[in-house]
Amino acid sequence: MGKKKKHCHDSICQYLSHYMSSEVTLTLESGQIVSGELVKIKENGLIVLQETNIISPFIEDLTTIVRCRDVVIATIQTAP
């Protein structure tokens, strides 16, 4: 038998998967707020965000990884 692939069954992950490459803001259980471009949702339940660089003051790109189960609110920036 082959290896079974793990899939994230968290409802927030499933919903966010329709918004890849969108700007999202996630509020975590701890109250911390993180935002960036949604670049990947991994099968093990991790959300990967890429923060774009800021020119003034200069800040390089940052990658943030969050567990799906820690997200209580997800806000998605959509075009009008």
C-alpha cells in the first residue's frame, strides 16, 4: 500500500484555498494579526504568507507561516 497523503480539513484552510495570491489578514487566537499574500496552504495545515517589501523604510520580503487551527478570523482583500 502507498502512503496516504495528509490533507488539511480545517474549514478556514479550505475556504482560503480559493483565494491563493490574494492579500489576506489573519487574526490568531492569541490576538496577533498577520497579513500578506497567500502563497500556499500546505497539506499539514500550515498557511504560508509572503509580506511584500516596503520601500520606505526598506524592509525585505518576509515569509510568515501560521497553523490553520490558530486562525479565528480571516479577512480577504478582493477587487470591487
